[in-house]
Amino acid sequence: MNIYSIIGMIILGLVTGTVTSMIVALIFVFLGIAMFVVHLIK
């Protein structure tokens, strides 16, 4: 393992974690909007 592959793996992990957290946040936002709409309809 040279330093460049370690840096590449760290960057890849950060990007993957950021994308995953963004997807999770979007899912929670959609769930919140859906709950709000359901409450409005009721």
C-alpha cells in the first residue's frame, strides 16, 4: 500500500459516506412531506 492508494481510499470512503447520508436525508424529507400531506388530508 503506497500513500496514494490510501488517500484514494479515504476520498472514496468520504464520497460514498456523503452520498449515502444525502440519500438517507432525502428519504427522511420525503417521509416528512408524506406524513404532512396525510395529516392535511385527514
